[in-house]
Amino acid sequence: MRLAFYGIQLLDGFETTRPNVQGRLPELMREAGFSEVRIIRNMATLFGTMTIYAACKQP
């Protein structure tokens, strides 16, 4: 799957996709003020696993 995602990185850029590859999206969501960050679903795609997250943010 990592090899398939490489194509996405070529199109979107390595710098912009690096946090996703490193598994840092939940951490970045918390830093942006979201709480209760959790995975709702993982789906296999042609380009790798797509993860759907849910989180809460107070106004």
C-alpha cells in the first residue's frame, strides 16, 4: 500500500503528505484544538488505506 501511496505523493507533494505517512494526523488535529479524536473507519483503496476521523471542537 505504501508503494501505491507514492503516486499520490508525486502528485500532491511529499511535504504536504508527510504527516499522513508518519501517522501524525490525530496529533495535528489535537494541536488545532480538536478533542476526542478517533477513527471512525478504515477503507482500502487503490492508493492505500483511507481513514475517516471524527473529533469535537468547542466554539
